[in-house]
Amino acid sequence: MRKLIIIGFFVLFFIKKDIVVTSGITALNIWCQNLFPVLFPTFIINDLVLSSGIINDISRHLGKIIKRLFRVSEYSAYVLLLSFLSGTPTNAINLYTLYKKGLVNEDDIVKTLSMTVFFNPLLIITLAGKRVLFIIWISNLLVGLIMRKSLCPSNIPFKEIDIDFRLSKSIDKNIDLLLMILGTITIFTILANLIPVHNHFLRIIITGILEVTNGLTVIKTISSTFIHDMLAIIFISFGGISIHSQIKSILKDTKINYRYFYLSRLLCAGIGIIILCWCT
């Protein structure tokens, strides 16, 4: 079955070459206009903040509260706080940095990751609105509380960490990361447009499930505010297959429990829809 699907897309790639080119240009425009201007400086600032020692202050003071509430490492406080400002995949990057330093274990990674799929707030406000942003924040935190007793957090004693910052190194690293993001967005945008679905609503759902930014762009054609916000919450909560690919690429050297992560995304979407219905 898998071979037939691959062959089918291979044939479509050549038959529908105009769609492939148009989809590639669309993905590049989304990356240039919406993602790169926001994510690149965010990534650089994140590296700078990591090197400043603020992570030690946040983990020392706020970390005790976060550890008690969500049963994760003290260092998860920094990842949680920064995720409100920068979103995904910055959370995965920071968790992997802490993992390489031996400060969090794989259960800490997946538990923290599962309650910090926020996406950049400027991007969400621009494409989906403030109400969706706040619902996503609240839903993720509630997921962390509901699933707090799952898995085993690390008992690594707190210690201060020192991370060097070099601008040239940070630029090289983050350009590579942004090119990886561009590549995944391009692939899944092409796939979404190659799938032979003629129903407009179904195509919107497929697009959002494959790639969030593209999905949030196309739902602007929906006139109903409730349906628009509901789909936005579903797309952002799930994260999109493109984001899942990015996270797996960043955390490729770990063996985290992705079933837990996927379950958290379903739970987040359900909670988000309930909150939306209550607010409407």
C-alpha cells in the first residue's frame, strides 16, 4: 500500500508539475513573509537569552512552582515561559539543549513539549486572532495539569549552566534550522495541493492537518467566525504533520514517547473546542 501511494505521488508530481511549482512558490512566500521575519530574530534572541544566565534564575525560582504543578524538571519553567513568546519549534530546540547538558530526561522532554505547543503569538494573532491565541495557551496548560501524573520526571539536582553565545555560530545554526522548516513546509504544501480532493471544506482540513501556517491562511475564506476559530484551534493544537516532522528532526537523538505527545494534542484540541463553545 505504501509503495502504491509513493508511486501515485511520483506520477502526480510530473503530471501536475504546474501545481508543484505554484505550491513551492506559495510555501516560499509563507516562509518569507510570515515565518522568517519572526522566527529568525526569535531564534537569535533565544540563543542570546540562554547565554545570559537568565535560565538559571527562572529555573531556580519559578522552576519549583512548575515542578510541583506539572511534575517536570525545574528547567521546564524556562522552556514554558519562552514558549509563550516564541512558540514551536523553539520549545523543542531548548529542550534538546537541556537534554544534551544532562539536565532533563526524555520524559521531561515529552511532558514539557506536550504543554508548550503554542506557536509564535504574533503569527497566531495575525492569522487566527487573539481569542484563539488565549484558548491555545489555556488548553496546553490544562493538558499539562491533566497529564501531570504520567511518565517519570527526572530527579536531577539543580545546577547552574553556562552556555556560550557567538553570533556567527548562532546565525549558521538557525539558518540551517529555518531552511529545514522551509523544506518541510514546501513538501507538505505540495502534498496538500496534489491530493485530488475537490470539496473546498475537506481541502481546507487536509491543508491544515498537513501544514499549520498554510491551513491558517486558507481558513480566512470561511465566513463563520465560530467555524474559523474551531478549525484554527484544531490545526494549532494538532501542530500539523509538518511541525511534527520538524520536532522529530530536532529531537532525532532522543527516544521520547510520541504516543504521549499525540494523545496530548488530541486532548488539547478537545479542551480548546470546549472553551470556544463556552466563550461563544
